[in-house]
Amino acid sequence: MIEIVSTMETTIWTFSLNVPFATWAAIYDSEDVAKMHEAVGIKSIFRGISKDDPSKICAIQQAPIGVAQKIFEDNKEMIRSSGHVIESTVISAYSDH
């Protein structure tokens, strides 16, 4: 039997914003961020706003194990400048095994 080991993980980020969602989303969806994500293998699956609180966000990404969290750690000041309240971030990572 061949064992298949997943090298990908799905990361669910929840956090608060200190700017309107549209402002943050314009940055997250920008060509520069898309190029940065593509260069390291991050695929954005979903980003959306809480139905109950417009300052709360959920973003879901798939990437090689550890990559999304490393990009977050290495770019906190740039991420903060988008309106993302860093201290509110909750990260949950999942794999298929």
C-alpha cells in the first residue's frame, strides 16, 4: 500500500478590522497581494464579513504546510496597515490526514 502524505493545509483566519470591509478587501484582493500569494503557493478560497458584526472577518486559504502562517508572521506590519487588527487574529489550520 502506498501512503500519500498531504503537503497542503487549509488555514482559517478570523480577525477584526479597524477599517470598512471594502477598504481591507481592496488591499487583500490587490494584484500585489495576489502575486505574493501566488509566489509562495497560497490559494485564497474565501474572505468574508460576519453577518452579525461587520468588523469581524473570516479568510480561508490553502497553501503548503506552514507557508500561510509564515507569510503572516513575516508581514505583520504590512498586514496591520490594511486595517487588520493583528492582536484579534485566531488561526486554525487543518490537513486531510
